[in-house]
Amino acid sequence: MSATDTGGGTHGQQPGPDPAGAAELEPDPRTDPVSRRRRAVPRGRRRGPLLIGVAVAVAAVAVGGAIGLDPGGDEEPPPAGRGGSTVEVTRRTLVQQTTADGKLGHGPEIPLPVKAEGTVTWLPEQGDRITRGATVLRVDDRPVTLLYGALPMYRDLGPGDTGTPDAAGSGGTGGTAASSGTSSAESADDAKGTGNGTEGSAGTTDGDRDTSAGDASAGAAATGSTGADVRQFETNLAALGYTDFTVDDRYTAKTAAAVKRWQKHLGVPETGRIAVGDVVYTSGRITVGRVAVRVGAQASPEALGYTGGERRVTVEASAQDGAWAVRGTRVTVEVPGGEPVEGRVRSVSREMKSAEGADPEGGGKAEGAQDATFTVTIRLLDQSAIGRTESAPVTVRYVSERKAGVLAVPVAALVALAEGGHGLERAGAEGGFVAVRTGLFAEGMVEVSGRGVRAGMRVRVPE
């Protein structure tokens, strides 16, 4: 009986409620998540814990998004805020450049200072290029030769005189500074015997003087014209290949001997002297401009005009904004289709020009003064860099303002403040905005200053 009850008591019974067994087998809803999900939530008193759980879940999602967890799905990412890039406030030199319109050519035309007197027998053509030693024009069928120099030809040059026009004239038109009659013959004999006849004739002024004594004092007695113009002429003579003399401020007999060889090459009388009209000086090679006379007319200083042989740039600078136009100022010239070329301001005209259309009666005097211009001539440092272009409009770029040792940031780092003005957003732990005063804008950078702005500070660049 007892065995039957123990082994099979449950097989013959229908399942029914068993409070005690149910209590042991029913999962605890507080620990079993499945039962918790399936249980209906009674109304009323259990709503509070559920709301607390929802709040915790929302907070967890928010934290997951903050640390970069992928929320999944097709949701769009939140809109980007201020850019993440930062820049450093630096101390530097800011240079602002301004442009002006210019013209490539050979510069303004200048009258050639011809001193020769007589009838013009040959002229060059407009556009001809003339270099040192070449003939500029012919007067009375004698060449007027171009030489290089800053001093004009203002007197005759020769040996054995004081260098004054009167002394030069006393030497005669075609003679050397030698002596007369007997001494000339003795000099010719000395030239055959010793080869120093030119110096001997220049140094001997008395036919009865002993020849050896003349040779001993030749250096002192043969000195003629002296001065800076002599050095300038001798420099040119040596550059043409006529040497055997010392380039200095003295026109000696050796200088005269070299001049004679040059005169022979030119096909003119070999006097050893240079008349005031024999040469003309310019700063370098020239290009013939306006030809104001014809063959057969009288020579004059206005006979020919010329421009420099080198190509230059001219700018009509505004009187109001012309502070940059100072001799020696560095500029950059941009030629169409070519690379930028460095240049220097060579000259600045002192003559002011009125703007076109200005009132000739001076009705708008103040406005006319602002519109006035003056000519600035710019020398190009590399002529080959502009190719074969002879004339063209160009752009001249020059420094209009320079500031050294200022704090600067990229212009893109500036932000507009709600209270007005500009500021910078500090990056990193500092955060926040700092108001700044802006100064010079140049090359994408801006000068900044203000309380709290320092070199090395990092600021945010907004996107």
C-alpha cells in the first residue's frame, strides 16, 4: 500500500492546483525576466518603477551616443557644430601689397645733348639701337660718337693745357697740344729713334731744350686736362680697347696717343684731342626716338630724341597714393603670359599731371589735386625674363604697408560677437570667446590684439 502510494500516486491523478507545489515551481517574477515581461502591469501603484526604468534606459542611450556608439538604423547623424580644426596665434610680419597699372616700353623720350655745330650730314632712323662707340649722327661729315657716363661733355679735352675752354681753343682746331716749328721736327726725329715721339713732343715746349731733360720731366709736363670728366672719358676709351695709359683724372700724353689711334679708326684727323662736340654721353645704350631735323639742317640739342635701350615700365602714380614711389623701392612686374619679374624704381618725375577732364579753370581744386599723377620709371632686373615683348600693359605690385612683430591669425578664425565687433573662440579647456581688435589684413592673415590674446594660444576655426 505504501509502496503503491510512493511509486505511482501521481500517475492516476488529474493535474490540479496544488498551492504548495505551485509556490515551489512558479518562477519568481522579480528574478525571471521572461515572467516579468509577460506579467501584465497592474494599474495604479506599479507605474512609478516602470517610469524610473524608462528614464534609466533613455539615459543609457544618451550616454552610448555621447561615447560614439553606433545607434544603428537609418537615422541621420546630428548636424555638425563649430569645426574641429584649430590654429595658433603667431607673431609675425604682415605685408600688404597693392597693384597699379603700368606700361612696358623703353621709358620716356629724352633729347640727346648734341653739342656739335655745323650741318647735319647723316641721321639714324627711329628705332635704331646705338651702343658705346657707335655713331649717333654726323655733323660736317664728322661722327658724333656715343659714350656712357653721367657727366655731360662740357669742354674740350687734351694734353698740355689747363683744361679750360680758352686753353683748349689756343691749341688750334686740328693740332695736338704740341709745340711749334722746330720742336715738332725734333719730336718727329725722336719718334723715329726712340718710339716715344708723342710723349716727347707733348713734353718739349722749347726747341733748344735737351731731349733727355724732356724725357725726364715728361710725366709732369705732359699733364693736360684734369677732373672727373677725364676719368669718365678714359674709362670709355679703355672699354673700346684703347689702353696703354692709366685711367685716372689726368689727360696725359699717353692718353693722347690712345686717342690718336681711336681717331684713326674713326677716319678723322689724328689730333689727340677731343672737342666738346665729338662725343655725347648717355647712361647706357639707347634707342633712337623722334628725329626732329633733316639732313642738311643745322645741328642742335633738339635734333634727336632717345629712350633707354633697356625695356622699362612706367606707372602714372596717384599723388594721393604715391608714397611707395621712392627711388630704389622693390616691386614685382607681372607681364601678360609670363612669369613675374623683379624691378626697382629708377626715377620719379617731379612734374605733376592733371587728370584728364579736370577743370582747367581750377573750379575743383581739391578734387584735381587728388586726381593728379606723376610718372614713375621702373627698371627690370632681368631683361631676358620678359622675352621679346617690346610694349605691353603690365601690372606692378608693390608693398603699401608693412607691420613687423604683430599677433596674427587666419582671417577665417574671426567670429562676429553678439555684442558687436570680432572675437576668437578659445580651443581646449579654456573655451569661451575673447574679443579682439583687428588691424592689418594681408595674405589671408589679420592682425589681432586685445586682453587675453597671446602668442601660442590656440583658437578654433569655425566651419
